[in-house]
Amino acid sequence: MARSTKGNCYLCGAELGKTAMKNHLLKDHGSETGQEFRLFKIEGAYDKDYWLYVDIPVDKMLNVLDKFLRKIWLECCGHMSAFFGKGHQEMKNSRKFSTFEPGEQFLHEYDFGDTTETLITVVGRTRREPQKAAIRLLVRNIPPLIPCSRCGAPAAYVSTDNNIYKHKEPFLCKACAHESEIEEFSLPVTNSPRIGICAYYGDLDVYAFDAEKFAHREK
């Protein structure tokens, strides 16, 4: 489902690609003073068109990232999860971010049945003023435009009916889904690498980009 998505900067409203956004964050939103943080790029391990940038204080532990990923991308049925480093060695949730170095990569796995894997890369060190939230969402990909497999209109549902998958029609708009009477076998299209898996509806995800906050900016 590669689409090469762009993302929105939640700090200034900029719209850029994944690599350009990393440079934008380091150049335009970096600081030499304040609390020390680690900057992370987070993306679907098998669908990298779903991606985030976040920064996290170095005194926080991995468990805060697990909670964040569940809320923005993953939580459906309270499945187990874990982080894994080199050699697929499980990492302790109590590991502090001060121990992570730029360039380091590790995985987060949610649900050990229908697993969703997230690839996490330490982009660099940064500083900023402290805030109450442990994790600051800096960037999120713009939701991919997924066409209906039948008519090409924007898809609203992803079918969980095996027959639909067999006939290569997993994504359906509201009209085609109603016509096929498969709503009860469908899940909503979500901006997440867990789209269409298990019972993921994205109902905990409150991290929508608000363009109105940046409407005053000169174009």
C-alpha cells in the first residue's frame, strides 16, 4: 500500500515528507537550552506510510511509549505488547531513554496473535522547555488516500470478510459497503498500521491535526 505520504508538523503546520520533516525538526525546532529529550521517528514496520515523530524526556521509561502507541495506533482488545532490540531480545519497560543513542533502532510489537510491529529509530538529542505530557507528538503522517476497490471513491471501510480479500476488494466506500451488505464484517479505515486488524476501530486516537491553529500563517 505504498503511497509515500507527507506529514504535518504539529508545532508550526508545515507539510513535508518524512526525511525533510526530520531536518525541519532539527533545524527549525531545535534548542540549545532546556530539558534534555530524545527525538524518535516511529513508523509501521511493514507499512512505512504510517509514521510519527515524537520527543521524550531522557528520565522517562519505555512504558510511557508503550501507552502512547496503544492510544494513537494500536489498542483494541488489551493485548500484550513488548519492545525488542538487537537479536530480537526483549527490552525492559523500565529502561530509561537516557540510555538510547542516536541511530539506535528497536521494535514494538502489539498483540502476539495478529501482531502489529512498529519500527522506532532514535533520530537525535534535543532540548526544550518541560511540559506535563511525557511525550510530545511533533509530526504525524497525513492520512493516506485509500480508494474504494470497486468504484474509486474514498474508502471508509476495510473488510474482514475473507471472500472480499480473495477477490482483491478489501477497501470499500460507504455506498459499496452498504450495497454488499458487509458493514458487519468491516472495520473503519484508520490512520494506523493496525488498520483492518482484530477489532481496531481507532476510537482512542485523539491526535488529529488541527489546520485552523495555523491558518494565520503567511503562505
